Amino acid sequence: MGGDFAPAEIVAGARRAVDEWGLEVLLVGVPERLGDPGGLEVVACSEVIEMGDDPAASVRRKKDSSLVRAAELVRDGRASAMVSAGNTGATMASALLRMGRLPGVVRPCIATPLPNPGTTPTLLVDAGANAECTAEMLGQFAQMAAAVVRTHYGVDRPRVGLLSIGEEPSKGTPLVKEAHHLLSSLEGFEFAGNVEGRDLIPSPVDVVVTDGFTGNVALKTLEGALNFVFSTVLAAIDTDESTRAAGRVLLAPLGPTVARLTPENQGGAMLLGLKGICVISHGSSNATAIMNALRVAAEMDREGVVTTLRDTIRPDQKE
Amino acid sequence: MGGDFAPAEIVAGARRAVDEWGLEVLLVGVPERLGDPGGLEVVACSEVIEMGDDPAASVRRKKDSSLVRAAELVRDGRASAMVSAGNTGATMASALLRMGRLPGVVRPCIATPLPNPGTTPTLLVDAGANAECTAEMLGQFAQMAAAVVRTHYGVDRPRVGLLSIGEEPSKGTPLVKEAHHLLSSLEGFEFAGNVEGRDLIPSPVDVVVTDGFTGNVALKTLEGALNFVFSTVLAAIDTDESTRAAGRVLLAPLGPTVARLTPENQGGAMLLGLKGICVISHGSSNATAIMNALRVAAEMDREGVVTTLRDTIRPDQKE
């Protein structure tokens, strides 16, 4: 029920994931608003958390909403994962409250893949779940993201960079300095030291760790800059016949990069640290984006990501 | 003496500013390292603060460095402004320690112009001077940047946005929420509420205010994304004869935007809140960038920006 193009594009994406990859998809929604479910099974609910609703309050109040019901399907073992393009805060709150945190996890985080030309993506954590973080949280985000990079992208020894405003360990806020010290001592990845905003795309590391405020600002800055340049180039190409012809010539060498940068091919962000899988798709998701988000969710299930993260963050690590 | 292409490009840029605009430029540097000063007056010094030097310590120790001496020329009224492409932290420290803060200013900030297609640039404050900020500091940054937007870009009633992770006043860190409240009550600009990373380019506001950590990450993310796309497009254009021909066709409609986005045309960042003018040019500055930074510094002097900022931040406003 969520996202700018729901429910039509969501249903179409689910249908394509079934047809092309044989995934089993349950649609959770209000039947009379859902339209034709394309032959997919519908788990009916009576409420919808809208994009503008307060996340925590709406999850408490709208107990029969599609987001809460989807999280319950995962909790109850009726689904292996949930995917949503709706209210991000409410998606997180539903997943957190219904699935629960893994033992020892202080707070779940959002891991957003950033494309790198010619190699595996870089995970940006936290991309917006926690505006305020402690160094301990950043340490766990790094460990969880590194574990996912290993299982999901097959990178043996992930390199982790800490987002700051200079390469020296002395640069940044007190939180960043403390996190720098902590990350140097943790296992499960190679700590590459501080990285900067210009190291996000392309990135020299597999994981960029930061608090959810900085991460969300950086992610949206990146998206905004790419959107701006692409729309500028597309407008230039559309000037007249000769520029349209020139655009067609350039599309061949540019195609792979453009495809890689297109959000709909990236499959959405992963919510890490819960007793279940939740993939958060962009609010502007079309059918292709949803199809890819479902693929990522299915892969995470097949890879046993929850078990991996459970083993990564052992409660005895904490005190 | 500072910057990746010093001293040759710095001297060349100064020479062009003299030739094209009739500015009077003093070169501050170590004569034997400076090379041919192109007929410009050289204020000789014996030391250089290098890019990797610790800012505060080097300004204390290297009292006869080009940065410290340049700041003293402004303090002593021998120069109207200083321009540097060197160690940013040391440039700020020199200017702060030698020129001093304007009465009532808690901390100076860096205002970096972000280009907007078809209209005046947006000032991002603080772009990196202060990793840690209070709401009061953000309020002053907004007031100072708004005053500069008014005098320098001729915008009558500047719109100020607060960088956050959602439009609602409830979004963000405690600092952002407190600053949101404070900005609503200040005079001298129209507070447009929270803006997000995607609102940096193009921007719906004239000033984006944030702490120096977030601002620096956002600025470098923006630069990195634009560099990445431009280098990708240029590589695609350079594939073969047909793509090079296509590139030439597209350059006509794309030219103005590319020119606007090119850092060397933007003239550098302004250090605001001191009893003198300091323009910080990018470390990668070539002669054109230096020439434009000198132009901006001269304009700020002609516009009386220091007097304007003195009147903007009155000590009695504080506490």
C-alpha cells in the first residue's frame, strides 16, 4: 500500500518477481484499495499507515495496517522477509516492534547500497534509522554491514571506512573520534580509517559507517546531485534532432553506468539487526524497483543473514 | 604558497586578476620558492604551513609563514582581504588569531557557494569550520550568510533552510530541533524550515545552515558525485570518433551548466565573522580559480561585508 506508485506498481513488481524468479510473494493490503492482485495471494488488512503519519504513533494505533501485518507475517514465520516502499519510519518501527532486535543489538540500522563501477556496491550504514548514535552503535553497524558484505556480495575481508571530515583520526566530532578508536579494535573487517564525502561514489571501501543523521544527509545529497546531472544531461539531449542523435550515440558507452546508478536496479536498503528480514524500497519505486527489492530480500533469506548477524553481534560482546 | 598547483598557478591567477580587473594584489611567500612573481609586489616571508601541518600548532609556531603574514597584512590595513588555496584549517586559524572575531560572534564559519541553474548561488554554512556547533552558532551562521546573500548576490529577503533528515520540525538531532526553534524567531531572513540533502543542488533556498561536520560531509559528497558523473561522461565521450563528435554536439546545450558547476568559476568559500575578509580557495585551484577568488574578495571589500556583518551580529543580541 506504500510508495508514490502504490498499489499498481507494487503489485506489478511482485507479479514479475513471481514470474521471472519463481519467488513466492504475499501481498498485504486493503483488498478494495489493492485492485487486481494479479493472481497473487492477498493477506487482507483494514488500515494503511500513510506517508505523512507519525511512525511510532501510527504503528501503535493502526494495529491492522499493512505494515504491521507484514512484520507479523515475518515474526510468525509465514513470510521469510518483508518489503515496503511506504513510510520509512513506520516500516522500521513495525519491523522493530513486531520482529524484535537480535540479542545484543543496541539499535537496528539502515544499510543502503551505493553502486561502484565495475565492482560490488558499498554499504552506507546508518542511512537514516538513528539520528543520534553512540560509538558502540557505530561499531555494531560496521560489524553487521561487514557481515552482509561478506555473505551478500562475497567480499572476503570487507574494508570499513568511518565517515569524517578529514583522514586524520583527530578530525571530526567527539563521536567520530571515539568510534575511530573503537573500530580499530573490532574484528570481522579491516578498518581503513576515516573516509570523506567524496569517497562515497566511487568508494575505496566496502562499508562506510556513520550516524543516521549524517548518513541520511549524505545519501540524499548524493541522490540529489545525480538526479540533477542526469536531468540536465537528458534535457540537453532533448534539445533538437542533432542532440537526440548524439544522445543515442553516447548511450552505448554510458549505458552500463547509468543502469548501475538507477535506483530501481539497486533493490532497496536493508534493515539490519532484527530477528527477521526487512527491505526498504525507495518511495518512488516502480515495478522494477519492487521486483529487485523482493530479489534482495529472497537472497538475504537464502544467505541466512539473520543467523549471520546473530552470530556477529553476540550479547557477551556487550556489557 | 598553498594548494596543489602552487606557486605557479597562484601567481598566474593573481597576474590575471591584475590584468583583467585592475585589482591590486600582494603575493605573500618565500621568494626563492615563489619563482617569477610576474611583476607583482612580493611580501617576503621565511616559512610555509604545509597541507599536512596541524593548523593551530603551525600557526603558533610558524609566525613568519605566508598564511600568518597574509592575515597580518589584513589586520594592519595593508591589504583589504586575504585569499589562500592552502591548508584550510591553518588559513582559518591564521585569520581568526590575527584578525580576530567581530564583537558578539561566537565562532566564524565557512560559507561555500553552491551553484543554482539560472539564479544566484546558495550559501552552505558551516561548510567545515566547526565540527561541533550550538544552536546559537547556527543562528549566527544563518544571519551572517543571509546578510552576505543580500549584499553580495542582491537577494532582498533571503530564504534560509536548516539541513535535516525530514521536513518536519520534529526530525533530526536535538541540535537541529533546537536550531529550528531558534531560526523561527530570528530576524534578517525568511526561515523556510528544514531542507534535506537533495535540496542542495538545485536549492529552493538562498542559505542552507548546518553544523560544520554535516556541512563538510555534504559538500564533499556533492563534489564527489559531480566529479564522478562528469568523469564518466567525459570517458564515454572519449570512446571513439563517433562519440567524440556526439560530445561536441551536446557541449552546446550543456556548456552553461557545466561552466556553472566547475569549481574554478565559483571563486572560493568565504570565512564569515572576522574583522577582515578571507576567501578560501579549493586546494585544487588553478589560475582561473585564484583569479575568481580574488574577484570575490575584492567584491566583498567593496560591498563592505565586514561592516555589514558587524551590524548583523550585535553583541547585545547575545546571551
